[in-house]
Amino acid sequence: MPKRIKQVVQRAIRAAGYRLVRLAVIGAPVPLGAGGAGLVGVSRRPAIHPLSTDNQQPTVDRFAEVDRLLNAIRPWSGEVPNGYVVDFLGILTDGNFLWNQVGPFGGHHVSTSPPTVATHGESWFEVADWLMSAHEARQQYVAVSLGAAFGHQLVGAWKALQAINPLPSRLVAVEPVPQNCVWMRSHMATNGINPDDHWIIQAALGHDNEPVLFPVGAPGTGLNSSVVVNSTESRQSYADVLRSQGYSDRVLENILLYNSMGVPYELGLGYSGELKFVSAVTLRDVLSPFDRIDLLEVDIQQSEIEVISPHMDLVNRKVRRIHVGTHGREAHDYLRALFSTARWEIVFDYAPNRHHVTKRGSMELDDGILSARNSEV
């Protein structure tokens, strides 16, 4: 284009309100591995050392302690709005969030009862840690939920706090599924919590801050896990298969424009997700701003070991109580040994995929229950 004409065109473009931006020159890609770049993903899980896994008996009858706290609460009763369910603390939950329940929900008067192990199984132990952590809190209550889904655990802990020890509070949620984060804000607002006063971090938990390949979708189900899909071996197999089937160009475009491979991934139980790249935070990132965390709740679908164990120094220094939904006997035994070795009191200890008989009734478990208390915080 002659220089004079080019100047006229540029002035016309600027007059119309646009700006010309020079595109960077893009060279041919280089094989990064040859330049010393490290592979992303997790090549292998942390080594599980042969720590002692003997059951540690609590020095206090924690069942009796929970009973006393439950008995101090008057169970909720009243009219339940259409589309909602309610529990004994008065927590209203939108029926659309409950993937494993079928309506109709609400629209009638309900008189609730406190949970029991026989009626609620795993949920009773979640409530127990809400109550015990709230009872022991001082000055400010901080609860952190990793794999927070739609915020059920955080809202429950907050409601327990209001019932037995009302204090200023900070709720921290880490959750990688966008729709769950939307639902979480709604769930908090429905139950009298302003979500803007708390932290909702849309991210996955990782051993570092590199973006994680994650199956996004199926909100509310808790079926999502990056353990398999984000491994170095899986990433390499995806590259090999997509290249061999001629999908490389399409996937490259999806990644550059949408941060997604655009590849579906079966999650089980008839649900599926889409393999996407999501931001990652470490446990140290999440815990560092706080002097004390009253309750750390963890339900991250087999990532427990690689997320918790590298940061036990910080956990030992800041966390008063932890509740982990464990996935697999190996992870359960390792974490129990990890906390026992650090001199935590193992409060409740029930391995996954087993029938258990407790002091308050029997239950069948899929996920395990590991609850521990740190007397040094």
C-alpha cells in the first residue's frame, strides 16, 4: 500500500475509535523437552512411607461430646418453601443441587430431628465436626472447604456456629467447577450469608500452581477428579491418540480460544465432563493468610495425599481440626498415620468401602471418614 494511502486509512480507523495493534511475530514451535522444560501433570503420587497405622483411641468420648452439643440445639420447624429441603439447623437447600434425590421438594410444614449415625451415616460425622469446631472457636471462626461443591459444608459449619457460639466468621471455598461456584453463592445467600464477605476460589487443588487438566461438568455430584486425567502419562496418551486420529488442529484451536480440549470425559453414574484447563492453588496458598483455621474440610476425590502431605508444616501450625472424606484404603491409612505421627488426636476413623459399627449405630461407607484434632493450635 503506498505510504500516503496507508496514512489516510490509519487516520480513518483511529477517527472511528479503533486502535491498530501490531501482532507479534510467531515462530515455529520448538520441542520444549529438548530445552530442559519440565513436564506438567503429576507423574506419580507421593511415596507412601510405612508409618504406623495402628488405631489411636481418643482420650475423650467424642460421641458424648457431640451428643451434648446436639442436645443444646432446638431442631428447626416451620414451613419449607417450594423447591427446597431443610435440616435440623434450618439449612435450606435448593432441590436442584441434590443430584441423588428426587422431588417434589418443600411446600409444606416440617418438624426436623437431630441427625443420628443410624439415619445419617457419614453426614453425622460431618455435623459433629461442624459443632465441635464451632464450640472451640475463639474471637473469629475460620472454616476452609477443599472441593466445596455448592458449599454444603461451609454453610453447615456457619449455621452450627450461629447455634452454639456466634462469632465473626470467614468461610473459604476452593472449587473448580464453575456452576458449583454459582450455586454456592446462591446457597449462601439463601441461608443468610453474604457471599461477598467470604472467599470463593474457583480453582483446583494442586501440588503446584500449574494449570490442571480437569473434567469440568456434572455440578453437585462430586464425581470430578483430576488424579487420572492430569497425570503426565494421561496427558501423553491424549496427545498420542488425538494426533493419530487427526484431531490435533481442532484441539489446538479449542485450547487457544477456550482453555479447553473440547474432549468429553465419562465421570460415571451416567455423568460426563469436558476436559478443560483450570487454575490451580496449593494448600499453602489457601491457608497462609490465616493465623488459625478452626475447620479444614477436605473432599477432593483421591487427591488428598498429594495436596495435604507437602504442607503438613503449615497444617500443624495453623489448623485446629480436619475432616477428610478419604477415597481408597491406601489414602485413608496414609493420612491417619500422617496425623498420628504429627501427634494429632484421631477423633473419628472409619475406612472407606466398609460396614462399620459405632457407639451410636452402624453404617455403610463409600468414602472414608477421618477426623483429627490438633491440640497445639
